[in-house]
Amino acid sequence: MIGRGIRIGRVPLASEKTGNPADQDSAQLRALGYESHFDRTMSKWENFSLGFTYLSPVVGVYTIFASAFAAGGPPMWWTYILVGLGQLMVCLIFGEIVSQFPISGGLYPWARRLVGKRWAWMAGWVYAWALCCTMAGVAMGAAPFLAQLAGLGGTPLATTAIALALIATTTVLNLSGTRLLARVAMFGFVCELVGAVAVGGYLLLFARHQPLKVLVDTSFVHTNGSYWPAFLASSLAAMFCYYGFEACGDVAEETPNASRTIPKAMRMTIYIGGAAASWVCLAFVLAIPDIGAAISGADKDPIATLLRAAMGEAGFRAVIAVVLVSFVSCLLSLQAAASRLLYAYARDQMIFGSKFLSRFSPDHHVPSNALVAMGAIPAAIALCALWLQDAIATIISFAAIGIYIAFQMIVLAALAARIKGWRPAGPFTLRNRGWLVNVLALAYGIGAIVNILWPRSPNDPWYSNYAMIVTTAGVLALGSFYMIVAKPYERGTAPAGDAHLLTPEATR
């Protein structure tokens, strides 16, 4: 239910009130214009686990390591450090925003308060489709691992069926409520972190084939001059690993004292998730026995090769089991974030079928219809793989660029709000450093978007070389058409574009 006639002014913080903490959180949310029906039982560590399993360093490294290594060779490891620093800037800006506006749905309500309804609608549109493509990609990526573990054939029919089963399973788990979501996310975090530390440590101690100096050796990659184009191409793997922290804010109404808890959880996601990804990647780089074969493509799956050589078949299958847990928990967290985004749209009457999509399960306190919708759409994308195998790869490739574009729409919105006079008024603020961090985050994000979209296969057909640009343009064009024709931003009475009008006394 959306509040009406909300007074623009000081937004009281939960920490400033007295009484029951749950009542304090509810009072803060009412001051922001909303009544919540979520079950606010997700602890800081569980909230962090949601972001960590969405980021899923194991999934990211295992999925894209081979292509990144082939592009940049051993020095590609440094991209994990550089991208991590860039995304930390974005994370800090998001922390300031969610600290003042701890509203479920993340990017959409943040953009709504910072700039206005139209900007928010488009940011949410891009982010929603990126999440759906990511879910389809994660499910399709997990399918071959599960098929291999179960001894099934890796045919398109088998992998698609497994992907659909995984999406259905995570939908059922998410429908069970916040507590189960939090527990599964925590279990996935523990398994993934222990697996990353254990596998990385074992490889570095007992299966290391390369010296540390290989990390600065660019001679393995044959370039026509400068190494930088190869280095930038290899950075795409790290860029795939460093989002997910925003999911902590997607479940803001399910986390007690969200204004203080979520910025911390976001930063922990970057610190711990980035460290885990860097550790695993370092272990893989130094454990590859034949770098030349991995770069040339003669060894098409260097991770499987080195794991089998180091641990034997039994050890390899144990690692694959951990990877599967990571895939499932990642998929669960992605769907939870996507459903809260869709629910936030529907609660503000900003999308077709809002009344249906904003319905809550009275027993489990989750937006059940939004969850089912965010299971059906990725399932439909995955199902297309049976007939459009080349096209599905193009569609799924939109996942990373869509999320980066949506992120930068929020970073730009924060900068625009600062220019209008917004002073972040939550418990977490960057104070005088906010302007500098905001500008650095925007510069990094624009550079990352250009790097992701840059065509790198001039010998391929245009529809392949420019596929990501075409897909991105298509999503933006469809969103603009819907927004112009249906004018969804004209519905609803929730506050919008008022961040610069709110008084900064809430920081005291």
C-alpha cells in the first residue's frame, strides 16, 4: 500500500526512535511513503550472503576463466584487482543511497527518489532484463556441470531440461519465504567460500606449475604492438564477477535496521567476494601446466584439465559438486532480487498487471506472483536454446552490459541529485568525499561499458561482432516505446525526485 500526502522534509531514522526495533523500521519506511508486508528477519550476515552468492566468485571464475585467459594470458589476474577497485566506488555510492532510502527493489526506488519516475522506470527496465538474462545464463551454465556429475549427455535437450528444473527449484525455494532464502544463501556462502579457499590453497601448495613472475609476463599473448587491448579484453571476466552487492539493497524491507546494515553488507560483498575471486583465479593461473595450450585453445577447458591432474577424478567431482551449490545459490539470490524489483514496480503501479504482481503470500510474506513471473521469464529465455542456440548466447550476453548500464544510471542519478543540492542523509555517508567518489564511479562505469561493448572480432559477421550493441539498443528501444505509449510513470502516488528536498538533519 502506497502512502499518500507524504510531507517532504526530514526522514526519521530507525536508530533515532525508541521502542521495538521492528516498529522503528516500520516507522522509517512509512516516512518514506510505504507500508511493508515483508518478514524482516534477515540478519546482516544473511543479507551479505545474498549479495555474495549473487556475485558468486566461483561461478564467475569457473564460467569465464578460459576465454579471459586466452585473451590476456597470466597478467589477466590483475584485472580482478582493478575492476574490484572500480566497483568499490560504485558500491560506496549505492551505500549512501540505500542508507537513506532502504526500500525494497533497489535500483528502481533509488532512481525514483534521486531523479524521478521516468529515469527510474528505464533504469529498472534495463536492470530487470539484465537479471532475467543472467538467471537464464546461470541456469544454462550450471546444466553441463550437473549433467557431467550425473553422467548424462550434454545434448541441448538435456541441458535445457536441467536448466528449467533448476529455475523451477529455486522458484519453489523462494516461495517458501525470507527465512529459507536467508538460510540457503548462508549455506551457499559457506560452501562457496570454503570451497574457494580450500581449492585455491590446495592448488597453490601442491599443484603449482608457474612462478609468480608469470603474472607480469605478457609474452604468451601475441599482439600487434601494445598489450593493452588484450588486457582490456581479458578484464571482461572480472567485470562479470563484481556485481551482486546491489542485491543486498533489493531486500531492504526484509533486513532489520537496514539503513546501517545494508551499506556494511554491500562493502563486505566487494571485500570478501573480490578476495575469493582473486584467490581462486590466482590459483588457476599458477596451476596451469601448459599456458600455451590454454591460450591457443588446444586445451579447451584448462580448469578441468588442471583439477583432474591435481586432484584426480574423485577430487574433480567433489569440486564440481561445490560449483553446483554455488550455481544454485546464485540463481536463488538472483531471482529473489529480481522479484523484489518487479514487486517494487507493481507496488508503485508502474507496470502492466500491477495489481496481480504486487500480491503477497499471506503465509510466507513474499511477493509470490512476482516470484513466479521472474521464474517464468528466464525459463522462457532458456527454453529458446532448443531452437535458437546462437541467438540465446547473444541474448544472455546482454546480462553483464545491462547491469553495468543500470548501475551507471544510478551513479549518474546520484551525481545529478548532488548538483541539485542532495546531501545524503542516512547513517552511512561519504561526507566531503562523496563528490570525488561519485565522479570516479561514473568515470569507471562509462569506461567499463565501452570496454564491454567494444567489437573485438572484426572477421566475424556484423550480427555477431555487434550483437551486444544490437541487443542493448533493442532493450532500450522497447523500453522507450512502452514508456512513451503506456506512460506507466503517470500512475501511482509514491514520492519521486525529492532527494534534494529532504533535510540533512537525519544524519544527526
